[in-house]
Amino acid sequence: MAYKYYLGVVDYAAIVLTLLISAGIGIYFRYFGNNQKTTKDYFMAGKNMAKIPVIISISVTMTSAISMLGTPSEIYRYGLQPVLMNLGLPIGIALAAFIFIPVYFEYGVSTVYEFLEVRYGRVTRYVVSSLFILQMVLYMSSVLYAPVLALNAVTNLSIELSIIVFGTICTFYCAMGGLKAVLWSDVFQSILMFIAILALYAVGIREAGGLMHVYDRASRGSRLNLFE
């Protein structure tokens, strides 16, 4: 019979502390942030954020629970083929940085939807932005569901309650602190995420008997195949 792991007191404490700190970041920038006085400060962080927090925030925004949980399972089943999907990312980033962003500065806009209004009219902006909102609603539902499903496997918490709690807290600190709260909570959560990943690597390699054993098992299981 397979062993089933359940979270302990320390695990629950870590989850609660993470949620409280994230909520606290939103409260801080709502009531104690020195420059949170205008809509520009709220929605654009005053356009004066340091580069490192912005880079970290953008990077972890592209790393959702779907990629954290789904990609390893895809690689376990199909090999390294999912890695090929990321080959276009550097090209897309370069195109955005050197072609699209300069156009935004030229037109004095902050989003692609503002540019679409300037270039093609308000109707186009409303249609495209409405489609994007619909896409994000569907996407966020799966992003919320994936980690809650994993949490449900190791706790007695219901999926519905977990979705409500996590969704409410995320909405709370975003609404309270604006973009600055989003950026700094991303930085905080990214630190936790990478610590957890490194710890998982260390424990996994140790339990497998060493790095070479991991490589041998992955090779024999055809999990290092890139094109097959």
C-alpha cells in the first residue's frame, strides 16, 4: 500500500505565514507607502520601480502553478519535449523589447490596448480588451485550481474553501496595495519558490542515491528524449 503524506503543524504554519505576509505587503503599500497618492502610483507603481523587482515579478508571473506542477508531469510522461515550447521565448522577448516597447513610448501609451485605441479606434480597444479579460478569467481559474488540487491531496481542506481563501487573499493585497504590492509580493513569493525548488532538488537527489542515479533512471525511463 502506497504511503500517503499529510501536512503537519509546521507545514500549515508556513502556508498561513506566507498568506499573512503577502496580505501585509498590500496593507503596507495602502497605508504606509510614501508615494501611493495617485492612480499612476496605484496602477503603474509611479513608473519609478527599480529594475530588479520588476524583472523578478515579470519572470515569476510567467511561472504559474500550471507550469510548476504540470511541466514536471509532462516531462515525466513524454520526456524533454515540453522544453521545446520555450525556445521561442527569447525571440518574443527581444521583439517586444526592441520593436513594440519603443512604439509605446513614441505614442505615449502604457498598454497594448491604449495603442490599439490610438491606432484603430475605441471599438477595437474594447473588443480586444474584453477578449483578454475573458481569457484571463479562464486562465486564472485553472491557475487557482492547480495548486489547490495539490494541496487537497495532502490535506483535508476542501477544494472550494481553499480556492475562496487563496483567491480572496490574492485579490486583497492586489487591490489594497496596487502594482507596488504586486511587484513586492512577487519578489517575496519568488524567493520562497526558489528555496522550495532547491530543497526539493536536494532531497530528491539524496533519496535517489545521488545525481548519477537520477540521470540513469531518467535515461532508462526515456525522460531525457528531446525529439522522440
